[in-house]
Amino acid sequence: MPIVTIQVTREGTQPGADSVTAAEKAALIRGATELMQQVLNKPPESTFVVIEEVDPDNWGWGGLPALEFRRRRAAIG
């Protein structure tokens, strides 16, 4: 029984959205399930997909919170 965990940031991918949409999540679940079936021959009914949304305040890179890193990178050019 495969368990696939997908982490995405809690940010909208479309103007005005503040999270991944239900349709986008459904597509991720479908795609991950199909991948498990194609690559590992796992039946869809035994594949579990978990989507974790991470608030932008709860991650970072380059030693900075993510939003600050992006601001600095945008200011550079």
C-alpha cells in the first residue's frame, strides 16, 4: 500500500486564490495514483495520497523565511 505525500505551499496558483484549488488537488491525487500504477503496478484502490499545505511563514531557504527571501531576490533583479 503506497502512501504518497505531496507538500505544496499555501499560496494561490491563480489570481485571488490563497491556496491550491480543489480541482488542482484532485489532479495531483489522480496523477500520483496513476504514477504508482504505471511505475510500481500498484492498484489505485490501494494507493493513498496526502496533500499537505505549508503556510509561507513556516518554511524558508537561504537562511531566510520564504517571503523575505523572495522580496530580496526580487529587489536584486
